[in-house]
Amino acid sequence: MKKRLPSPEHADTLSLNALRGLVTGLLERSQQAEARLAKLEADNIQLREENAALRLENTRLKLENQLLRDEIARLKNLPPRPPFRASGMERATEASPANHVAGRKKPRGPKLDVDRVSRQEILRIDAPSGSRFKGYRSVYVRDLVLKAELVHYRRECWVTPDGKTVLAPLPAGIIGGYGANLRRLCLMLHAQGQVTTQRLTTLLNDVGIAISKRQIVRLLTRQLEGFVAEDAALLHAGLVASPYVTVDDTGARHSHNNYYTTQI
């Protein structure tokens, strides 16, 4: 049972002991209120987290249910589900920003890379006499520079007092006299662009790089430990982040043996 405290309105008529009791009681109630408030805040945070988890689980179950419905329709030879477009009612009812200018369209094209300008040129013009200079008008042009480069590394060579030779190491990624950037280009074109080794050889020779088809095969097949580790890290991150995983097996014969590939 809570102890009834005297009214603070008549504090001037209370004795010293009564005032002390009033202050002590108010402090205790304040501490109890703070404790209850902290507990309510913790319960609120826990409920929000549980609500977010339930929403995510609900979305996953809806998607899984729809996939099962589509699979049942496919097995029954029913017509596929037509695609549904998102309604534009929400976008139409959204308030336009205050600084929006009517009739002005947003410019097209990528504009997120303008802070990575690698080269700047000033284009001049022979203006008529009496003209006034009004500054510059910027135009960002995205281009590709593909050229051959022959780098001469002069490695320091030292002889220690005990007769051992110490040689400065080469930069990482150099294989057989070819740099890491060249290997990146070969791997990207071969894996993503499905460019054959013969076409890679022709392309690099036309650019000005003296390289053979055998050397390109070495660049594509040797010292792949870093890529194997990166592939394993990507697989682990995808398995952790995905709400569900789909797996498919594809069989094939190679050298008179049966093999299969698991696609995740």
C-alpha cells in the first residue's frame, strides 16, 4: 500500500520532518516512475523488433505461397499468372516538394559519378572584340582509355654482410611479365563477356600488347587462390542474407565420366 504524502500546496505549513518525508517520498516515486518508463521503453523496443521479424516472415511466407501456387499451376498445365503492375495512386497523391519547378524535367543520364573527374580541359573560342566573359558551362563526357603500357621496374639489389642477395619484390599480381590490370581485363572479358582466348589474343595484339594465346590461357588458369576465397566469401554472404535458397543440379559427361554441377 502506497504511503499517502502531504499535499505540496501546504508545504509552508509543514514541519521540518514532514518536509523531509515529502521530499523523500517524491524522490522515491520519481525513481519508481523512471524505472517503469525504462521498462516500458525496453518492452517497446522488443515489440518493435518482434514486429519487424514477423513482417519479414509474413513476406517470406507470402512469396513462398505464391511460388507454390505457380508450381501447382505449371504442373496442372494452367495458364501462368499475369504480371501485375504497381498502382500509381500512391505516387499521384504524394505531395510535391516545395522547390519543384512546374514543367521542368529531370535531366537524364548518370549523374552520380561527376565527383570522380579524372581529367579537365578548358575549351576556348575566338570571341568577337567587345564580348564579355560569362564563365564556363560544364559538360561531363564519359570515355574509355584503352592503351598498351610497358613498365620498366628497376629492382634494388643488395648483398647482406653474410653474403645473401636481397632483391626488391615486384608488385602483386604480376604473372609472366604481365600486370594485374591486364589480367583483370582478360578475366572480365572471358568470364562475363564470353570472349574466347583467340579473340582475346587478337584484341590485345591490336591494342599493342605482344602476348600469345598460350600466355592468355596461363593468365586465366594460374594462381586463382584469391578468386576462390572471394567466391567462397560471396557464397557465404548470399546464404546468410537470403531468406530462402533455391538449388538446381545439371549433369554432364566429361572424359567418359559423369559429373554434375550444383547451381545455388
